[in-house]
Amino acid sequence: MAQNSKLYDILETDEHSILLKMNENHPVYQGHFPGNPITPGVLTLRMIRECVSRDIRRPLHYSAIKTCRYVALIRPGDSLRLHRQITNNGDSLSIKATLSHADNPDDIRLLLDAEMR
């Protein structure tokens, strides 16, 4: 059986949030960590960047990460809600993002304050 190479699927989008589902069959979970799989932090940051890039319809990269706080683990199969505030600063964007459990906004997984270009 071929494995799905997508880390996550976007299930729903509105102007304030994006509903995501982590792909429990992604190959990264075989090695990170066998028997106790978690989503690597760098892939979580990539996921946020990809979602914001999709929002504004152009590729972005991080120019600065002011703060990034991992509050709880993100596991395969988790349903998450990405709340994001995007402020245009001319040549860059200020991004404030919160990843939380899809059904419980108080179950925060990650807090991010960053600049993207």
C-alpha cells in the first residue's frame, strides 16, 4: 500500500482559521519516533508557512521568528485549528498564529509570532 506523502490535509478554511487533519500515515512518523510518533517542530513551522502562503496566494519564507512556543505535542491523526492574524508591513508580513485542537481552542499546541517575506 502506497503511503500518502502529504503531512496534513486542509479540511476547511474561513477568514479566521483553517481546519487541518494530520496524516497518520505520513512516513515521518515511522522514524519520529517509533512507538511514540510526534510531528517534528520544523514540519509544524512549514505547515503554518504553507497555509499562510496559500492565504495570500504567493510563496513565503520566514524572515524572522520572534517567538515560537510549543505547548503540547502534535500527533498523527490530530485535527487542528490554525488561527492566524496577518498584518501587511509593506515589504513583509507579521504573522501571529495559534495551533490548537480542532474542537477545543483552549487545548493549544503552538504559539507563533513571526515575520514572513
